[in-house]
Amino acid sequence: MVWLTGGALAVALLMITGLLLLVLVQGAGTFWPRPVERFTLHSGAVHMGEVTRVESFEPDESLFSQLEGPARARAEAMLAEGGGLIERRLVRIGNYELTGEHFAWVSDYEVAQREEPAWALIIERLEWGRFYGEPKAFLIDGEVAADSPEAVWALFNEHHRPSRQRWRERRHLEVHEIGRVNARQEAARIALRQAEIDHGVESPQAAAAAARFEVVQHEVEGEFSRIRDAIRALNEENARFKIVLSTAQGQEKHLEAAEIVRAFPANQLDVTSKAGVYASRWKEFLTADPREANSEGGVFPAIFGTVLMTIIMSLLVVPFGVLAALYLREYAKGGVVVSAVRIAVNNLAGVPSIVFGVFGLGFFCYLMGGTIDQVFFQAKSASGPTFGTGGLFWASLTLALLTLPVVIVATEEALAAVPNSMREGSYACGASKWQTIKRIVLPRAMPGIMTGMILAMARGAGEVAPLMLVGAVKLAPELPGEINSIAPFFHIERSFMHLGFHIYDLGFQSQNSEAAKPMVFTTTLLLIAIIAILNLAAIWLRMRLRRKFVANQF
């Protein structure tokens, strides 16, 4: 039994370690820049890009039936040399708007020449994915300002940062300034509608609200005009600076400097430069919004949503779970009812999570949220439901219900571990039931309660199925939180992004699965790291409590 149990533990540890190592290696290596290679095939076709995967395959007879003469002789020679296998490479060729493909397979027998062009650039863009090409010219106001690779690259670096700054200013105007003006206009419309509901359409109050709405409408139109003029000026200035790139097939592409997120000559980078690109990509991943159907860019909205939802869930589930366990252990008398409740709690721990999602959608979103909308947000009904749809708060409540059995069971065990002699001593000193629980039982059971909270956080943070029904969405760059002049506050009614759902979307819903695959591992690594950080914070608190009550650890 010693060998059997020890072996089982070793196998379990090996499986967990292997999984973590796979995620770590694949996820951490996603952003390391690769060289750009150009493959010239015997057929005359040319592919240029990054090699993302190399594999050996066993060709079938259909391959040889398509080859003739020297091409067939090369394939047969490589097949004999490789022991019946031929190597092929998956090349990320990009340039989707020109090629219609993101990747291309290149087999060794097809290659006539393979090289690494010195001035092959990797261009990471806001749209259409990556672009691979060599610098041909740099245009300012439509005129060629440089036509040699060195001069083009120097001019691009000179104008790229200011162009990106202007793009960020434009983005701020489009998102925040226009959003602020829209919010003011919507608030005036809601006030008018509320006055009509409360006092009638023909009432003096409704007339006054309508007058205020007209004033706001006039002011808003002026603000919109000012913002549009500012955006137009920024766009015109950015349109002055363009880089001209030549693809491997000889096609030309004009790109505005402002639309390029990052560019670098991959084959000229030393280790330090590669580390700089690597750090820049990680910074973007952790702080920026996603782009290109979530397959590029950052995941900050998903990080924010995951952490905020987990914290709200923990604040909801722990008090309810502890109170329920206190009643079952300290107050309730043993009997059929209490036994049935305990059985029900244990059974709830085995209910599939999607069932909780369906319950949350029906009870929280439709019933409770719909009632709240009818009572408090009737004036906003024309704009759609406020609380009567999926949102951060309903998702947190649903996962709180999902993890409630874990907290109840762990808390009950922690309470049972407190010796009865300590309770009896407290009663002997004249303490009441609640004083004994508050000052004797709960402090010594707190490490066990924290254990339940840690388990609940770990499970709740990684759940995806319920969130698909009660609030998590594919893209929600507008965060469910803001900071005003007084204090930060949260829009608990908003939909949000979640790292677990982001992983599902990348892995199974992306149109560019090969490009999304590395991001799946990276996002998984990030989710594991966030759960570990939250758990470590709870473990640190639990260790402090254990040191305080070292004589009665759970």
C-alpha cells in the first residue's frame, strides 16, 4: 500500500507538472520574435514569413501522381533518405488582403532556394493581421522621401511614434469624448421619458424636461461637430506618412504609419533587440484591448473582468457559506431536516456548472433583473434592458451559488475541529452563545474557512459554461468600472470579458486557428497565474491566522 499510494501521488504530480510545463513553455514562447524566411519553390511560387511549425509526414500515392520528372525524383530521394517521411513547414505568410491565406505549408522537396532576407520586416497592424515585406519607399504627402531600405527604416522610426500618438488621441476622442457626449444626451432623453411616465405627456414637468432636452441636444450637436473636426484633422495629418512595402511576390502595399502597431527587421535583431520586442509584446498583451477577432493585441479587459468577478463572487459566497455552516453546526439540532440539508449541499457540489448557468439566466437575469428594470429603469426600456440581461453581478451571484457547497463543507469541518472544551470554558466564564462563536470558535476556525474560500476562488475563476449564459461576451473593451473625480465605481450590470471564455473563443471560434493557437497557451498561462496570485494572497492571510492560533490549526 505504501508503494501503491506513493506511486499514485507521483503519477498525479507528474501529470500536473507536465501540464504546467507544457502551458509555460508554449505560452512564454509565443511572443519571442522568429526570423523571416523566404522560400522559392521549383514551381516558381514564393512564400515569405515565419516558420511556426515543422513536422514530418508520410506522403500517399496521390502526391507522386501529381509530380513529374525532376520533382518526382527529388521527392522520392527525400522519402528514401527520411525513412519514408518528408519534412514540411507551416509558414505564417500573412498579407491576408493580398493572398487570402494566413498560412501555407511548404514541403522540403518543393523548395529550390531558402534564405533570410536582411530587410524583411514583420509588420503588426491594427487590421488584417501581420504583413511581411521589404521596405521600398517612405512617402510624405505622397512624395518619395526615401527609397533605400536604410533611409526608409530611419524615416519610419522618426514618424512612427508621433503618428501612433495622434492615433491614440483620435481613439480617445472616438471612445471617451463621443461616449461622454452620448451619455449626456441619453441622460437628458431618459429624464424626459421619466417625466412623461411620472406626470404625463402633457404635464408641465414633461414640457420642462422637453425644453431641457432641446437645450442639451443643441449643445451636443456643437460638441459632436468639434470632436469630428478634431478627428478629421488627426486623420489628415496621419495620412501624410506612409511606408511602401514590397511583398515576396513583388506586389506593393502602402501602409499608414499610424496603423502599424509594431514593426522590426526580424533578421537583423540581436538577443537584446529580440528581448525588447518580447517585452513590448507582453506589455501590449497585458495592457491593451484585443484586436483581430481576439487573436492579437491584449487581454486587459478580460483580466479586469476575471479579477473583479472573482473578488465579487468571493465577497458574496463567503458570508453566506459561513452563516449557513454556523447554523448547521452550532445552532441546528440533529434530525431528518438537517441531514437532508447536508445531503442536498453535498449533491449541489456535483451538479454540472451549466445547470447553474441556466438557473442564473432564468432567475437572476430574467426574473430579478426584469423586475428591477420594470420598477427602477422603466424610462430606459427603449434602450434595452439594464439589469434584465447578463452582467457582472449576475455572473458573480451564479458562481457564488456554484461554489457555495465548497465553502459550507469546509467551514463545517473547520468549526468541528475547534475543541468543545474551548466552548465549555467560554460558557463557564459567563459568555453567551454568540460571544463564544465570535471570540472563540470563529477565530480558530478561520484558517479552515479561508481554505474553503481558496477552493471556491480557484473553481469560480476558471468556470466558463455558466458565464456564457449570464454575462461573459466575446468582446467588451468598455470596462465594467470607472474612476470619477470622487472615487472608483463599478457598473455591475454590464457584460464583461473573462479569460476562460476568451480561451474558449480563441480555441474554437477563431477564423485563424493557427494564429490563435499560441495565444490560447499564453492566455491559459495568464489565467493560471492570476488564480495563483489570488490564491497566494488568501494563503498568506490563512498562514497569519494560523500563526495567531497555532495551538488549534485546522
